[in-house]
Amino acid sequence: MSKFHLDIEAIYTRLKIIDNFLKDKNTISDLFYEKVDSAGRLSIAWPELLMLRGNLNRLGFILISLPLELRRIIIMFEEILGISKRRFMDEFGISTEMMGKFSGYYQLKGSRDCSLIEYKNRMNHKNTTFLTEKYPLILFASVSLLSRIPCKWIMHDTVKRDWDTLQFELLDPSPMTREEFLNTLYQLDFNSHDVKAIILYSVDLNAQIKLRIENQYGLVIIEAYDLELNARYLYEIEKLLGYNCISSGYMKTVVHERVNPTFLWKHPLSNNILKYPVEFIS
């Protein structure tokens, strides 16, 4: 039996465990047990998370079903965050100690036989206040922006399946004119991967539009984040992008029935092979 077949079989088994968890047939211990190493660390890969990106509705249910600390652990895996944890720490100046506490590793250290159910019961689930006394606001905002997970899901224990744009308020980017916005796109390094929060100011519409810009090696995903969007805003963005806008549609999210209007823009100097994001629907 090939290694590839074994991997597919393992992923299928994991997805079945996840389904049973959502149906209350499995516990949190069942969900996390195989992912904990002998030192009690959740360091084992989660390849099934890549498949769940194709079913964000299910991923959303999983995340809100978990206590805050365990939810953060899953979000901080590269399959969801989009970059490695080490790169995230380096780029945003997050210490190893702070990241360990933020993603719950310290609480989970110990024997693999330690019950995660007991761990869950020991936590205070009534605390839904913002945890600004422990972590810088940029940590919450950056994780939210990179992972496309609502910011409040990363800050609160008990959450609703609502969309939010809190990360833009916390990052507070300066509004850009149309010319500044286009210059930003052209100045992107088409041989790298990065994500930005941008606020586009439209003089004609006298409005500010919140945009998540993800550059994937020359394919730029321009995603509108506003809670309510006027069709005229979207028309103005598409017109502004010009012929380098190769497709338009929507990005699915972890919030049920919430899709974000999205434009795919090809950097004119890039010859890289373009790979559309799995969340994109045209």
C-alpha cells in the first residue's frame, strides 16, 4: 500500500472523526487525541484542514464548537493561517513565550493521557472580555486578517457566527486614493506571498471600502470585507483594476451564507502559474 494511499485513508478517517464531533458522537478528546505527541504538544500535522478549506461552513462549526484556546491552536496551523507560525512570529515581532501562551501549548503540555475534557472544564468560559492585557492588538488583527477568521472568534470564547471587520479598526490603515491603491498593487513583489489590509477611499461615492489584499506570487486576491456593500462600490473597483482583472466572483467564509465579493488581478510583470484559491467561486 502506497504512502499516498495511507495519507488519504488517514485524512478520510480524520474527517469522519470531525463529522462525528459535529454530531456530538465524539468528544474534544477524540478530536485532538491523535494530534498530541508524547510530550502533550499538538505538534502533529493536520492535513485535513486543507480539505476543510473547501468546506468552510463545516470548519466554522468546528471552530465555534471549541473553547477559545483550542480554537486558536487550529487557526494557528499553517493550513489555516496561510503562513508558517515561525514566519508570523518573525514578521510581527511575537516572542516564543507569547505565541506559546496565545496558542495554548503551555496549557496542553503534559502526558498524552491527560484528558482534554478535564482541561476544558478547568477553563473559565464565562470570560468574554477582550484580552488586551495579555496580547498586543496587532496579534489578534493580524491572525484574523491572515486566516480570514472573524476577529472576535480569536478574542472571545463564546461567539456567534457573524462576520466582523474589527481587524481593520485595530490595524487602522490610512485610506488610499485610487492612484495610491493602484500604485500599491503594481509595487507588490510578484515572487512572494503577503497579505495587506487596505481602505480605498472613493471620492465619487464619498465612501471608504475595506479590502483584504492577498498577493499569491502575482495573483492578487482583492476581497471586499464591508458588512454591507453597494453595487456601485464593486463596479468602481472592477473598473479601476482594468484589463488585469482576470476574474470576479466571491470568496466563501466560515460564516454561514456570508460570501465576500472578490476580484482576481494578475500582476502585469508576473509569468508565474496562477492557482485560484479553493475558496473562490466565480
